Amino acid sequence: MSGRDAINGSAHVCHACFVISAFICCFFPPLTLFLSVLNMSGRQNNKLPNNLPQLQNLIKRDPQSYVEEFLQQYRHYQSNVQIFKLQPDKPNKELSDLVMFLAQVGHCYLQHLSTFPQELSQLLLTYHTVLEPDLRMTFCKALILLRNKDLIDPSGLLELFFELLRCHDKLLRKTLYTHIVADIKNINAKHKNNKINTTLQNFMYTMLRDSNPIAAKLSLDVMVELYKRNIWNDSKTVNVITTACFSKVTKILVAGLKFFLGKDEDEKNESDSGSDAEGPSVRDLKVRFSTGKKTTKNKKKLEKAMKVLKKHKKKGKAEVFNFSAIHLIHDPQDFSEKLLKQLEDSKERFEVKIMMMELISRLVGIHELFLFNFYPFVQRFLQPHQREVTKILLCAAQASHQLVPPEIIESVIMTIANNFVTDRNSGEVMTVGINAIKEVTARCPLAINEDLLQDLAQYKTHKDKNVMMSARGLIQLFRNLNPQMLHKKDRGRPTEASTEARIKDYGELEAKDYIPGAEVLEVEKEEGEEDEDGWESASISDEDEDGEWVDVHHSSDEDAGEMAEKLQAIPAEERKARAAAVSGSRLLTQDDFKKIRLVQMAKEVNAAPGRGQKRKTGDSDDEGDSRGELLTLRNIEKLHKKPKADKETRLATAMAGRTDRKEFVKKRSKLNPHASTSNKEKRRTKNFMMMRQSRNVRTKGKRSFREKQLALRDSLLKKRKQK
């Protein structure tokens, strides 16, 4: 049934109602007035030109049947627009309803409303500063509705909305921000729309330089949000955001710095199962060391092998950068130089200056830049009493790398050692200083001289445990880097890996034309030729003849320690020749690399040739051995012993535990709180030396059994009454 038929049907119903009402008027005159009023109100509500929601519903069902009613409302809208232009600052409820009505039915009459979105956009662009807030919000919602129906071009609409961010209307700005982010996300949902993205990014570049700080800040927030959602994660977006770091507005400056200093929320946790293909797993080590006798020596070997495995996993693990935006900057050298100049002339708060220092240090450390003026600038703040000194020490360590001349970093290390690592400072200050020196030298080992290192190593016997453990961590670091710089007693038990360790000269690169450790594959091949039948021999010892199970090695569980010992007997030059021959003769599989890693790890476990294990190796600082691109404050502030709380802190903790104690205390209430105590209560608290001559005390030990029974009964009855 069409819409016209529906109207005709409703007309017949109205005629029938009229006949019934005439009949009632004849026989029931009092109801005449009530029915007439009810009929008039119903007519007013059902008139389509005045009831826009009903007309909108009917048009969506059958657009062709209501073209005349729609055109009537459209002409009404045009006349209201002319009236609005005369007084644009006045509220206009009728125009607001008409705009939303046309936006709702815009997809039904595309020819008639072809210019409606452009007219509405032009009205907003012209009068947005003087528009009444509710009417302006209605216009924006109508445009958003038209955009959701794909009736308006996104580029022009988004540029208009960015212009409207200048309005002093917080609710409007929030609505526009949400729509801009959602719309750009939907545009790039199926594939990247580079044409629209480039246009909007160019427009954003101008918006960040806008004189209105609110509009510039919201534009920056939009770009940051789109980057975090992996929608605009290209280098152009990052380099547009770099301009915010030089803004005169503090809020925009801080937002730009936080973007580059922020941390990625989706950091991957370390898992043992995921690294099976890359090297030996924990299960492999346990299976290997579980075979044979359960001796203390094998248990210690397993513990040390687990530590080495953990360290190698951290080294081989793919770096999870705190934020990859720093890697997408086109010219980090120029960017860091401009930031340093701005930092030197800045009059911002100290917290903002710290953020700028952190960003500069990360740029220098990650990209290995040359910014020699930064180190003397940081050096001025390296004092124990300086506010946020641990963050400044972190900046000094982060900005160190192997390409910086050692004499520049050496002055920073000497400043830290002279100001922090002295006996006149507290243990925490000394610990922080040694930790900072350790992190700097880990990145630039040439910056510390032998005398200073040996002096710092003497703190390994300091009375403060934090200082002692930090000094031992520094010793362990140089056991791996260059043991020759330490005292002989501090070098520890030499391993094959430590004997090969040395610090490269400044600017030296060690390029190898072979895969280190590949010689193990040729040795394994020779062993395979010796066992022609392919079977392994298993012998039962005299100790295992009592019927117990015998653990037999599987062919895939070759003992890496024995292989490493066999390689030690081969001269170094021959091992290099064998490794080069294997590397150039065939392609290595994942199993081959796994075997190579096993033997390389065994080098750090097994003693050097001619050396036995005389004592237990000191626990190394495993966390310090795995250094990624970015450092954290924990590397500087790490304390091995919890600092002792002062008296105020201990008192506050004790009082906090007594808050609910009154509920469990027996309440004694007096009728008169100012009354004194009774003689019985006074006798209870009186000194014993004053009571020892009384009759009750003297005769208490001479009581009979019956008297004791009565006293006990009275005491129990008294306690029962008190409960």
C-alpha cells in the first residue's frame, strides 16, 4: 500500500469518527466539549508539515510519495536561512529542527539536496564565531550525519572541523575531536588512502603553527592519537610532530616531548617457549644435565648454564623500543642541535627542561650523534643536592656511545666520581654514582682509565651493602669487557670467552668473513664418521647394577661442554680456517645455528685451558649485561638493600596499624567520668613492696584447699559477669 492510500484510509477513519461523535452529541451533550478539544489536538499533531519526525519516518519508507511535502519543508528551510543571515547570533529552534530533518532524509533526495552540505558548511565557516552554541552544535551534528552517509567529501569537512577547533566551546571541540579520529580511522580501514592523508597532513602542518593555542593543541592530539592507533604511523606524521617541540606554548611543547618520550604499551614479555627455534631452551639444559649422576658439581654447572642462557636470550632478543617514532625522524642531528639551543635559552620550568634533556640524550644515544656541547651542559647539574639528579645521570649515560671521543666522556665520569663516590656522602648517593659510571662505561668503555676503575673496585668491601653490590657489578662488567684493567684478584676465574675479550680502539670495527663458532659443525661431522653404525654405546656401571633406570644420551642432546673442550685443543688459527671453510661451503640451518650457540655459551661456562675451578663464581648482575637502546631509572637508582626508614616513617606506619584497635579493646565506662578510682582499683596498681606486709598477702600461701576452691569459684563468676 502506498503513502497516498494510507492517507485516504485515515480519512475514512476520521469520517467514521465524526459520525460517532455526532451521535454522542445528540444523546450525551456533556461530552461534546471534551471530544471537540480532543479532535482539534489530534489534528494539530497529525499535520505532516508540523510533525517533522513523522514526516521523516514516512519519507524514509516511501520517498517518492512525499516529494511535495519535502519540497515544502525545503523551501521553509531556505526562507529560515535568509532570516538567520540577518541575525546570526540569535537562537533559532525552527532552523535547527529543519537542518536535522534535511540531514536525516538527505540520502532520499540526492538531486534536490545536492548543494545542501556545501551551504551548511559555508554557513558554519562564515558565522561560527557568532553562532549560538546549540545551533552551532546542531549544524556540526548534521554535517557528521551527512558524512556518515558519504554525502560530503571528507577532506573539506575535516578542514572545516579543524577550523572550528578555535571556538570557545569545550563540548563542541570534544565532539569534533572524536569524529575526526573516527573518520580518519574509517577512511584508512580497508587500505591507506594516501591522497586524503597527504592533504590532511599538510593542513595539520599549518594548524600546528596556528596562533590559537587550543586549535594547535587539539590538532597535535589528533596526530598523536592516530599514530598510537597505527593509522598515521609514517615518517611524515612524526616529522610534522617534531615542529611541536619548538612551540612557544608550553602545553604544545610538553605534548610533543611526551610523544617522543612515551612508552609503547604493547611490550612483549619474555617467554622461554618462543625462543626454541633460535637457540637452546631451558628444557634442553635440564634434560642435558639430568642425565648421569645427580652430583653437586652437575647442579652447579646447571645453575651457571641457566644464567648464561638467560643472558644470551636477552642479547639475542629483538629489541622492543620504547617508541619507534625517534627512528623515523629525517634529520636527527639537526633536530637535536636545535633542541639543545632551545634548552640553553629556555626559561621554562625545570621539569620541562628535564624532558628536553631526556629527548636529546635519547636522540644522541640511539642515532649515535655528535653533540659535544651537550656533555658540559649536563655536567653542570651533576651534584648530589641537585633536584632530579638521577634523571640527569640517566641522560648522561643515555647520551654515551662508542663514537664519542673518550676524553669528552672521561670528564663526565670524573665529575660523577668526585661528586658522588666519596666517603663523605651517604651510601645511596655513592650507589647512584657507581651505577651511573657503570652504565656510561658499558656504552663507552674507553672513557675510564685503569687507576679510576681499580679505585672504584675497592668499594667491593664497603660496609654499605648497596655500595658493595654496585662495585661488584662494575667489576663483573669489566670481567666481560677487559679483565686486564682490573687487579689480578678481581679478574675472577678466566673462561675462554674472557680470554678472548678486549676493548676495541676508538672507531675500530671488527668485520669477520666467517661465522664465529661454525667450526663445531666440522668437528661434529668428523665424530659422526667415527661412529659408522650410528649407534651409541651405553654401559652400566657397577653403581647402577641394582636395577635402577639408566639415563642414556639421545643423539640430539650432545653435550656442548665436551664439544667445547675438544675445540679448545685446536689452535685458534685452525679454528678460524675451519669456520671459514664451513661458512663458505654450505647454507646453515636453524639446527646448525642452535649448535653454534650451545658451544658459544659453553665458552662462558667452562674454564680456560689449564685452569680449574677453584671457587664459586660470584653472581653476576644479569640485568646489567642486557642493555638495550634505552635505559631506565632503575639502572641508576637500583638499590640491593631497602633503605632504613626514619623515625617519622616508622611512627606513621605504627599509627596506621592502630586505627581499628579500639573495636577490640574492652570498654569500661563510668557513670561519672570525673570520679576517682575505688580502693580496690588502687590496691591493684599499688607497688608490691608496699603491700607485702598486708594480712591478705601474708595469709595467701596458708589458705586451705577449700578456701582456694571458693576463691577460684568467685573469680570465675566475676569474669562471667564481665563478659
